[in-house]
Amino acid sequence: MNFWERFVKNKRAYCSLKIFGTIFFISLFADFIANDKPILIKYNEQLYFPIFENIYETEFGGDFETFTDYRDLYITQKIESNGWIIWTPIKYGADTINYELPAPAPTPPTLENILGTDENGRDIFARLIYGLRISMLFGLILSVLSIVFGVIIGGIQGYYGGKIDLIGQRFIEIWSGLPLLFIIITIADFISPSFLSLLIIMLLFSWISVSSLVRTEFLRVRNFEFVSVAKIMGASDLRIIFKHILPNAIISTISTFPFLVAGSIVALSSLDFLGFGLPVGSPSLGELLSEAKNNLEAVWIGLTIFFTLSIILISLLFIGDGLREANSRER
């Protein structure tokens, strides 16, 4: 029974992987689920794809040379009188404000806004699905890059040992002691935080845990007989590392991947909650947390973000446990 078969046999972990994968897959198509622009318009026998392009309203018989507001009843009637419109299931984008609320924002769930609105009148479901896409992509990209850098640095330390390992460990001890939050706050005074800048800053620290794990595995495996035989037979260092040592270390590293993703999502959400994350107004899980804190009477906001984060993080933890269990059985 191989590693994957052992993982699949763990029903809790496998179901969690399906749940996480489904949520991530759906979030990738957020633009086709929640958007204030239609997917497809047929007008005067011509097809338009507003979801991919900006179109002036004069194209649909409007009066002004401005981008079309498809929620404008006047424009909608113009289009439908000479064609048809295919809308997304939710007719709100992440920043679309509902100006026809029955009460002052935030408002509770209705058929129009199935998860209610926030304090600015924006649809919570729309902001949630866009925020999930940003947070999950951030977590996955950061975790992959962390593993790449961690494997490279930890592998060099563990394989060569000696002064390289000693100097590397002292550097890591100093580097890991730097306060990440204070660094981000300081940098935020000079540049406007963005997806890319936050990714780079957090990558500078997130590889350390992976590096330590890989270093330990390399130190253990490099003294095995098959490595010594490979050296005697004249195999190069790169061949020994990639063919004989790395395959043994990579399984242990993969087991930490879900925990890295979970930590990355929590870190980004925390920064957004504190106001040092993505640009103000960006849809994010941390921003919804802040909305819930500022509007305690709007319980639907708090419940939405609570259950969303709980499902995502618990799924990742179960996946991580399943990978570790499958790895331990292999050993």
C-alpha cells in the first residue's frame, strides 16, 4: 500500500481534502458566481461578454459615454428590449453597494442578499467568496514557496554539515527572532501593502520551519549505507541529493504543507483584521472579522466568518494529520 492509498484510507482526512478542494475550486470562479456585470449579453444580434470587458452604455442605447452600470433599470430595459441578459447567480460584486436596502446597513439575510450586508451595504456572500479566493491562493502560494526555499536551504545545511551547517543555524536563530509583525508595520509606513509585498515579506520567515525539518532528515539519511556506496561509486553531490536523500525528506515535508497553508491563511487574516494587510477595501476574511467586531449586533456577519474559518482550518488540520499518519505508517 503506497502513501496515497494510506491517506485515502483515512476517511476523515480524505473527506476534509474534498471539502477544502471544493471550496477552493468554487472560489476560483468567484467572478462567475457573484458579479455586478452579466456573463453574457445579446443585443441587436451581437454578443457581448461584460464580465471580461468594459463596455460604454451608448453601445446599448444609453445616453452617456461612460462604462455601463448593468444594475441600472433603464439600461437593463434597453438591453432586454432588443436582446437578453445572462446574469451571475449573485448580482453583486465584492464592492457593489446595495442602495435599495430595506433598513440601514448592515442588514440581515434576505433573498436578495443571502448572507446579509455589511456596514457599507455590500453583499457579504460576494465579499466572502472573493476573500476566500485571495486568502486560499495566498496560503497555497506562500506554502509552496516556503517548501521550495526550505528544502534548498535545509538540504544544503544537512548534506554538507560542518561550518556551513553551524553558520546557517546561527543565522536562522537570529533571523527567526526578528518580530515579523513590527517589520510589516514599519514597512507599511513606506509602501502600501499589497498581495505581492505581503507574500515576499512573509516568505522571508515562513521557510524556517521547513528548513529545520529538511536539515534534520538530511543529517539522518546522509550517513546511510546506500549514500556511502553512491559516494564510493563516484556519484555527484547533486545526484546523491536528488536521487537518494531528497525523496526520503520530501514525504515528511509534504506532511507539513496543510499546516503551512493554515498558518498562512491565519496570518493574512490577522494582518487584515489589524489593518496592516491588503489595501483598505479589499475583500478578505480578516476584513470580515473586523466587520463582525465593529457590528456585534449583526450576528450574521460573525457567524458567517466563524463557520467559514472553522471549516477551512479544521479541514486543513485533518488533512495534515492524515498525511502524517500515512507517512508514519510508511516508516
